[in-house]
Amino acid sequence: MDLEILTPERKLFSGEIYGVQLPGIIGSFEILEKHAPLVSALGKGKIKVMKDKNNSIAFTIDGGFVEVLKNKVSVLVEGAIEVS
């Protein structure tokens, strides 16, 4: 599955992933391969990008939107900071 995390200024992440956990406005949710099409608002919280079952990176966001379509996840956020 492909993931892109974009801000108005730059592309934060682009690549093949195993899954992603996102902070929805009423709770967290996870997207895995072959997820049904989806558009959702995101709240303040942490995005966890799982590159594979053992490696992940995380970003904190203040909100945004996510779209899932044809095994591609596009995350649009106003700003994000990578968490180590």
C-alpha cells in the first residue's frame, strides 16, 4: 500500500507501507492493505506509519484529512512534526 503525507509546504513522507494508524476526530483508526475507499477528517494526535511489522515512524499533527482509494492513502495536514 502506498502512503503520502503532505503539508502545504512539503511532502513529509512517501512510500510503500504495511499500515498506518491515524487520529480520527472521534477516535483512532488503522488502515491496512486493500482498505475500502474512505475520506475522513483527522483530529489532533499522532500518525503512526508502519513500514513493516517491526519498523515504524510517527508524526504529531493538529488535524487534517485522509483519503483512501485503490490501495493508496493520502494524508493532508496543516503541519506535522516527526516524533523520534
